[in-house]
Amino acid sequence: MPSSNIPDESIDLQIADVLRAVAWPANKDALVDTARAAGASNEVLTMLDGLPEQDYADIAAVTRLIGSNYGPGLSV
């Protein structure tokens, strides 16, 4: 993942940056590992760790779940 200011970004931007860096398809552990490596906030790590254990085909598959669990407004 290219260096960025992920810890200083809003939650939505952190998630968007992390999801763009993931090699798809990916499982929950890969999402959390990518976020941790990028320096994402504990809130983002908790959100991703709360996803169901499954393989996700693409960014849209994750954002649908995050949006339904944490409210509208997340856009990638």
C-alpha cells in the first residue's frame, strides 16, 4: 500500500483506501490485515473485524455490509 495519511483520514476515507489496496477476492482476515498494515484506526479495524467470515468478491460486497451495519454515507 502506498504511504498515505490513513490514520489522519476520516473513517470513510480510511475504509476506501484500505479496500482499494486489497487483492480481490479477499476474506475477512485479509481485509483486517491490510487495514492494520496501513495503520487504520481501531474503529476501522473493529468494523472490518465485525464482518462475517466469508470471501468477498469486491469492494462493493464489503461496503454493502458496512453500510447496512453502520448507517448510510459510506461511499468508495
